[in-house]
Amino acid sequence: MTKKFSPQIPSCAWSRVIGLGWDKPYTVRYPSNLDDGPWHGMPLGGFGAGCIGRSSRGDFNLWHIDGGEHTFQNFPACQFSVFASHGTSSQAYALSTQAPEDGSLAAWKWYPANGGTYHALYPRSWFVYENILPAQLTCEQFSPIWAHNYQETSYPVAIFLWTMRNPTTAPMTISIMLTWENMVGWFTNALKSPKVRIRDDGSPVYEYQPRLGESQGNYNLFVENADQIGCFLSQVKDDDSVQEGDGSWCLATLKHPQVEVFHHTRWHCVGTGEDVWSSFAADGSLPNVQDATPASADTRIGAAIAVRFTLQPGQTLEIPFSLAWDLPVTEFAAGVNYYRRYTDFFGRSGENAWAIASTALQEYQNWRSHIQNWQQPILAREDLPAWFKMALFNELYDLTSGGTLWNAASKLDPVGQFAVLECLDYRWYESLDVRLYGSFALLMLFPELEKSVIRAFARAIPQSDAHQRVIGYYYTIGADTTTAARKIPGATPHDLGAPNEHVWEKTNYTCYQDCNLWKDLGSDFVLQVYRDFLLTGADDVEFLAECWFAIVETLNYLKTFDLDGDGIPENSGAPDQTFDDWRLQGVSAYCGGLWIAALEAAIAISDILLNQNLRSLGDLALQKSIYQAWLAQSRPIYEEKLWNGQYYRLDSESGSDVVMADQLCGQFYARLLGLPDIVASDRALCALKTVYHACFLQFYDGQFGAANGVRPDGSPENPKATHPLEVWTGINFGLAAFLVQMGMEDEAWQMTQAVVKQIYDNGLQFRTPEAITANGTFRACIYLRAMAIWAIYLIKG
């Protein structure tokens, strides 16, 4: 545990002065949308295990513990504190610059702002404490997340690795204390039949009321083994059944011959805090209270452990703490329960937090080495800008924090099923149009999880749900109430469902638009199937075979929207694609290009399956010939109706002269997958240069990124439009990947940097939104599409 003082913080990590606020952080565009403010830090916890977040002021304030749900609140009793005695003077601070707003813990002294720096490079972050205490202190935080790891990445655990050095010429006594409130039973919806309503922006939302502060029956135990010591936090139960919210927490540390360890298993979290602070502030100790009395009604209790040691001049000590939680059940609709992935390794009793925390203390050094070995080849690359490396890793936060689900393995799904929310405002899983961009990170780093998502869509395509629902879009524009069936057989669903129903089984949760009418979803599905096959070794023919009937069914369904028989399905006038506030009419550059690319992909898939002689899949040769005929008909129509000599028109019937930033997404995907070009290379390049000039350079001088759609001179077609004048972070990253693909690398870096700067300079870190505006507002935070930044890395090679 003793080592040279040299905390290895990569130079490209995002950093901010501890406790430093923001003068003008971005604020939410619509009052009904979520805006927690800028105090967000890197999340801790495994995929689908629930996560916690600690901001750059040191407070634990993000609690995505209940799968798919969001709680943002500082519980001050959950905190690290430090005591330092040097000569005749001593200091003690709780290590947050934010004192409780409710007046609790009045005995505690809170750390001053500007006393060091916070750094983050997911999945690691660091607090470097300077100028306040005589010691040099660094706390490194991480969870065991690294690429292609399908076990530890699921663990509900965080490591806090403290490194302390005495830089003075006299001995120094230091103590580190971790306090934690017993939260067992808090994170579940008290409303078992939550009501759903249509919000003012047309999105469906449901009621959520966690049981925060309801601690009756909670108790804490002192636990130890030969090498470790900790506090185990659980709850009195009437039987052995485990429901959502049931389980345990544990805080623990290693024993060491030079270190004294203290504990207190029952202190009052909403009192003055004197019961732990008086002894800690006096000499860095705790009174070693062992009290397992369960909490009564209206009582909230916490546990604490502290380590105290003396450092000689120049001496350094490294001490790990672990924090684990075991809440094994995620409940969707009442009675629809899933066990989390980590229970495959630690069991389903809910009493395994001590085992998880203990494992972390045994393995943390190996875990950190795995993380470093995964990241180092990217961090060492001199051809990648430092700001890009920072954003590349930090945008992966969404795989932890995005309401992530990862259930236990089964015969059908040998690594479990996986899902990430579109965002917290649009709370449904794996929106297919969004993940066309945002799934590159999952594909490259956790390909088996990526395939599990696509398999879920393949299973859902034949399903139907005739239930009629109000379509929210018409509500927002003041039109007559319009209803539509939830899911038509053959239509590719928009999403895999929401946390209040039955994810994976009950799809198409969103009702802002009638997604059965969308013209991009079927193409998106086919392209992602072929992409996932091709970019994961091109040898998983079984995966293609599993998806084949869904491919046939959805392309047949999509072809029914080709009302004029010209080969390309037409957009209907109502927003019917990923830009779901933006009307396209007739053949559109966006959907038409995706359709052509999807036909090419389907033909390539049929060739692979034909080579395998898989007769169970029907007449593959016939199906291939159908797609070839559709493709031959579509190609000339796309050029004839959309090319204007400079770029591809928005669509064939609106008469708009708007330059759509993402007009050639189909061309990007075709090149990515080694398929024939959708359009001639010279035309693609001309269009791309037009997009770069109009949507990026001429849109507020390139400060914000590329707007979705403006006129060739950069002016808006409609100054009151929503989607065209927004800068979509994920669309920009996808467009930047296309720029790199077409040889415009300098332009790609310039545009990507503008977007990254807006996110990380303006309080949007670790809550990257779908959209930002030139007015300093954002929409839809913690958004899936932004992980498209990994597409840039993929194309860059």
C-alpha cells in the first residue's frame, strides 16, 4: 500500500476547479424538460447495476439506482471527510463545497471551494486536493469497466483509491472517513400503477415517486474478515422474497498494520452530525459504536468507517475504499421483474453487498490495470487531439448513466439483454433511429451487447399491438385528436419499451408520432444488422439468420409506402423520421438514401446466407432478386428528383431549398459497409462541402456546430422552426465521421471541436443533450445519440 506519490491522471482528462460554478450554463429549452443544472460528474457503477454520480464540488447527487429512473439530490450524509494534524494544529472537512440546504449536519465543516481540481476520463475520475490541507491528497474513483468485459462491467461497485503524501519536514496524522446513509428500500416507485400523461411537448410521461427517506426497519452491521473491515447496510424483512428496492449496501476498506480503522454503525443522518463529527474532528477517530437497532419510523441512519495513520516526512500511503450495493431486482410494470446481470456472479438474495465490496478490495489493482491497458493505445495516439480523446471516453458515461438495463443471462440471451434510454426526457429504450448513430460505442466496445439489442428488434418486428393511442404531435400543434395503433405487424418498432411497462416485450412506447408510419426505421434496422455482422468479424452467420425474416418483413412493409410505384417509399408530410418535428414530403434525401443503402445491405446479406445454403430461410435467391429490382428502380429516381447541381434537396415535393446537414446518411453507411455508393463520389463531396459551408461555417460562424438545416447562405427557412435550427450533438458527430470518410479531416475536427467545446465548457458534461441552440439552451439531456463520437474514431482508424 506504500508507493511513490505520482497519481497518474491522463493529461487529456476533463478538469475543473473543485467547487467552481458556471457563470452562464446552458439551460433547458422547454420548461417541461429536465434541467438539474450543471453540477454533474462522472457516474460510478456498472452497466445495468444502477449508478451514482459525484459532482466536481464533491457531493454525491445522482442516483440512477432504480432501473430507468432518475433522482438528482444531494444526500449530505453520503460523503468523504478528511482530518489532518500537523504539529499543534489540525483541520477536518467534509469533502464537499456544498453544505446541506436543509440545515442538517450543522456540526460538520465543509471544504472550501477552489481547493484543488476535479478530473474525469471515464470510467476514472480524480479529486486532487491542494492549498487547504498540509498533506497532498488525491482520490481516484472508478468502477471495473473496460471493453469486451461482460462480467466485472456489470458490478454495482465503486472504488475510491486515496493517495496521501506528507510533503513537510514533520510527521503528520491523517484520517479519511466515509459516511453513508442506509438507503435500502428507497429506490422503487411507490406508485405501482403510475398514470401516463402527454406532456406539453407531446411526449408521454409517467408518474414516479421514489421512497426517499423511508428507512423504517433499516439496520447497519459492523463486518470484517482477515484483511478487510466495513459496514453492511440492510433491512429487516418478513420473508426471503426480494422485490425492487430490497437489498443491501456496504462500505469497506483494507486493514493495514500501519493504519487504525474506526467505525460507527448507527448515527443520525439528518441531525447535527455531532455523533460522528465530534470525535473525527478532534483526532480523526470514531467511537467504534456497534448498534444494529433497526430504524424506527421517521428515523434515518447511517454508517461510517475511518482510517487513521501517521506519515513521516516525504512518506506516501495508498488506501482503497469500496462502496457496493446489491439491489438485484428491476421492476417494470407491477409484477414484471428482472434480475440484473451481476446476479449471475453474486447471486440473487440481495445480501451480497459485502461480498461485492470485498471482491473490489481484492481486485481493484487488476481492474485499474485492465482499464489502463484498454485506454492507453488511444491515449498514446498523437494524431488524435487531446480534447477528442477526452470526449471520446467521457461520452461513454451514458452506458452507465442512461437508465441502463442489463438483465441476467438466459439460454436465449447468453450475455443477458441490454438497453439504454433514448434520454431522460424521452424515457424509452434503444430508439432505433437514434442508435443508428449512438450505438457505435456499444458495437466497438461491447459487441455482444450490441447484437442483443438488434436481436430484440428482430423479435419485435412481427409483433402487433392494436391498442389505439393519442398521437402527441397533433396535440402540440393544436390539431384534432388523432389516434393510431401502437404497433402494426411488420413495422420496425421505434423503441424497445419503457421502464413502467415491459421492456423488450412491449415496444413502441413513444406516441409523439405514429412510428408505424416512419420511413427510416426499417432501413435503420437492416443497416444495423449488416453493420453489426460486418464489424464484429463477419463470421456470425447465425446472427444474420436470426434477423433474416425480420429483414424481409420490414422491407416489405416499408415498400408499401411507395404509393407511386417509383421504387422509393415517400414521406407523408407529417414528420415521419428521426427529425420528428420536421415535415418531409415525397422522396426525401435522408430516408431515400437510407432505403437504397438498406436494399444494398439486404442483397449482401442474402449472398452470405445463400453461400451457407440455409434452406430454412426460404427462397433467398428470389428475395435477392426482388431487392435488386427495387434497387435498380430506386437509384435513378433518387438522382432525378433530388440532385440540384450542388446538393441533394430536402425532398421532392415541398419546394424547400434547405441544405439538410444529414442528407447523405445513406451514403455514409454504404461506404462504411463496403457497399456500392448511393450517389456519385463527386456529387457526395460537393454536397458535403455545401453542408459544411452552409450548416456549420455560416451558422453563427461555426461556434456551435452544424445546424440541421438552413438555406445555402446559412439563413433559416423558418426562424421559428425547431429541429432545423438546432445543433444535434450526435448528428454532428455522425456528420464528422462522414467528413473523415470523404477526406475532409480538418473540417471534421473543426466541427467536432466546436460541439465538444459547447458541451464541456457550459455545464453539459455527463448530461450531453440531443440538441443545443445558439441561444444557450438545450433539449433532451443524457442522450444516446452523442455516443456517435465513436464513429469518428472508427472511420479515422
